[in-house]
Amino acid sequence: MTSHTQTMRAAVLGRYGEPLDVTSVPRPVAGPGQILVRLQACGVCHTDVHIWRGESVPPHAPSPFVMGHEGVGRVEAIGEGVSGWALGDRAGVPWIHDTCRHCDECLDGDESFCQHHRAHGLNVPGAFAEYVVCDASFAVTLPETIDPVTTAPVMCAGITAYGAVKRAGLKAGESAIVFGCGGLGLYAVQIASRLGVKVLAVDRDPAKLEIARRYGAVETEIADSGLPSRLAARSEKYHACINFAPTTATWDAMVAGIRPRGRIIAAAMVFQPVPLIQEWLTATGVVITGTSVGTRQEMRELVAMHAEQPLETTVETISLDQVSDALATLESGQSKGRFVIDFTG
């Protein structure tokens, strides 16, 4: 039996913007419908930066406020009424802890748009810790063949990219522009390419475009002030434009590059407005929409794709004590890839 007096190490948010307090806190206990996961790895995501800075503030802060939502580990304990999980199973800890299960979005299978969903590391304690409690029906079943460290970012960055590609309705033989070749954009390039989509990758950094080509992009373009006119001059337009760049600077290029009846997908969190002429919508029938992580069904599809041929990403492993430095590096835009906490070292 798990005792309430057992403790674990965790990175706790005490004050917004200040280093996380790596300290000893009570180990959580799996309640009804829940599993307790012992972490092997947890990715550090740009959303963690928004939470750390106080830009995404939960209505009720979790106690303790343990951040993190890209976890991979093994089932350590199983709560009452849980089926489908066994001790020792490999489990993924995604962004979504649970949803309301009864709104139209949940009932329609679009649970990532549930306005009452709770997230690990924001609404409930997360995975910057040795243990985390998950809702058994939202935890991700992972095969034994995967590598925990390289799979951790798939739990949020990967599924967000996959959800964006699916939201764009892309099919084999179609074409897409992926704006922003950071971690999410590079996942999207790989996913879309594997689905038979012709990808044009756009970024300010030539080195990232080189990686995008390696990952399957058939064309690349530098994101500069001349990009909209270069795209406008092309006879060929694209079925979808997916924006992973957290800036309004890509908007004119998306409008220039999209074909009539094409789909513009907002994946990055951009808080400033962009100009939109409604007559352009009536003339072109372009659909503009947003995407938010992905559903459990999409996660199953993505895990199968990743298990068959691992999605590539540049990973820098860190210890739990280094997580605040990783957040600061991510915020400054200096990261070379994904930071992943390795709990097995």
C-alpha cells in the first residue's frame, strides 16, 4: 500500500518568473479512476514558459503547483475502478488531465476544445516530479519499444503538430506551408510528409530549414519581408498554411500563399490582432481556424506512427534541478531543440 507520508522530489512554482523550487513534497495517491505514474522522462514545453511567467494563470492553482505535461513513465499504482492498466505498464502524461466529458465538444470527439478541460502542470499537479497522478482514461498507452526521452515531447509538441495537420484536413497529394520550424513545426513537417503531403517549410533560420529538408520538406523559404510577394508571384498555391511561429509577421505570407478554399490553421499562441478583409473570404472561401493539442484518438494514431518510425527531434537531457535554466533558455529563444528531464540518470 502507498502511504500518505511518502515524499518525492518535484519542481514547484512558488512565484511567477522566479526559479522553480526543487523540493520534497508529498507523493500523490491514485484516487478512483486514476493511475499513479513514476516518471522516467518529462519534456519542457514553451507552454511551460507561459505558465511560469504568469501569462496563463489557472483559476485555481494546483497544490503543490508542480509544472510539466510531457511525461513518460510506468504505472506504479492503480486507483479504484480502473480497468485497462496494469502495474508496470508504460504510460504517457499528456497536456489534458481530463475534460468535462459532457459538453458538445467532448461528445463530438473534439475534446481538445472542451472549455472546462484541466491540464497537467496548470490545473492539476504535473510531471516535473518523480510521480504524477493521471486520469486513467486520458493517460496515453505507450508500447515498450519506444525511448522515454525522445517520446516525452511527443506528448504535447508532437500531438499539437499532429492535431494541426489533421485540423488542416490534409490528404496525400496536397500541399502545405509550415511556418516556424521550431520543435512543433519540425514535427509537423515530418508528420505531413509521412502522410504524402508536399511541404514548404518557412523559417528565419537557414539551419532550421536544412533540418526541415532532412525531415521531408520538399521546398524551403526564408521568412523575410519579401516572402509575401514571392509567394504571391507563384502560380501554385497551397491547400493549407499552418502557423507555428508566435508572431503576426507570418500573416501576410499565409494570405499570399493560400489557394482558394484553402485552410489557414493557427497553432501558435499569437495574442495580437491581424488584418482581415471579409470580402477576401467571400471571394476565396478560405477557412481560418485554430487548433489545440489533439484528441485521444489522434494520440493513438500518432503513437502508432512514432512506434513504427520514431519522429525525430533534437533532445538535450537535463536533470530536475536544471529545469529553471531550461525555461529561461526557451524563453530567450536560445534552445537548440527540446529539453527533456531524465529521471533515470
